[in-house]
Amino acid sequence: MKILIVEDDERVSDVLSAYVRQAGYTTVCVASGAAALEALGSDTEAVLLDLGLPDMDGIDVCRRIRGISGVPIIIATARSQVEERIRGLHAGADDFVVKPYDLRELLARIEAVTRRTRALPVDPQTAVGITLDGIVIDVASRRVLVEDQPADLTPKEYDILAVLARYPGVVVPRDRIIREVWGTDWNGFSRSLEVHVGSIRRKLARPELIETLRGVGYRLTGS
């Protein structure tokens, strides 16, 4: 499994690469956004992306990667503001860690997002697609159509919507969504889940489609 490390501090890059390789991964290290886009390949299974790059903002790099690939992206940066995290998630990042971070936690996050790239289990009853109020969730192609027009959902947003669509009208607990989408029981993804749900509502232009049950979870209300 190949991890692309995008980090302009050579010392940090060397430490990250050595630690990740010890866990059985292979790594490719680059120090700029342009080099990251060039190094990204079909065999890249995750990207660890710093935001403070010398040639372009890491958020732009994230957005450009997401425009051409569904590869999991973890942003690792010293920027701790909540706004930066939200910008990163809206740009298509799957996760966000703030420096300094524990390398063991970082490795656990890499393992979680790479597990998530495997297709979610498909219910035979919904193997072709799910239709809700003019919205079609095409399970086979992992596409969502709104009034026959494709919705620009990220892979994470699609996975969240697919989980909710399997249980229309039923409240799906937050921890269950996190477990199915992120592949973990750790509740640190709760804020990420909220941001992604908000993005889904906006992109589908149907804010009422996903109902929030505070402290419990989410429910797909279409029929």
C-alpha cells in the first residue's frame, strides 16, 4: 500500500516516512503541491497532506487532488483553527490532524481511511439504486443524480448518504454511521460527520432530506 506524503520539512517527512514504512506501507515523499499532483498515481492509496507548502496552498492541492481522484486525503498541519478544518473538509479531505500529533494516532487514521475505501456492503434489494424525491443513488457506479443531473459529492459524502439511504425513515445513530463510513468506533469523527452532512444538504439542494436528531443521529426523510 503506497502512501503519498506531501511535506516540505524534510526532517518531518523523514520521520513520518520511516514510521509508516515500519507499519508495512511504502511511501513517496514530495515537498510541493506541484510535485504531489505529479506523483499521485492509481496505486496511491492515501495522501498525507501538509497545508503550508512553498508553491501553493494545501487546500488548493487538496481540491485539485479530489477533482481527479477519490484517494483518501488526511490533512496534517499546524493550523489549528476550526475554520481551517472546515475548509479542508469542504475541499474533499477525509480527515484532519493538528501538529504536533501522536504518530500512533496518525497511523490509526491512515488505516481507518484506507479501510473505508473498500465499497460498503450492498444490500441485494438496493443493488441497482435507490430513489428518493427525485434523487437517485446509483449503487453500482457510486453516483448521485438530482433531477437527472449528477451531484458533485465527495467519496465520503457519498458513503454517508448511502448508509442513510439503506434505512430510509429510520434514525441511524451517529456511532453507526462513523463505524460504517470511517471504519472505527472512535467518536472523534463526530465533527467531521456534521460538516459532511451539511455539505450533502447543500449540494443536493434539499436541506430537509436529512433530519438531525440531536444527540442521536440522522434520518433520511424522503420517500
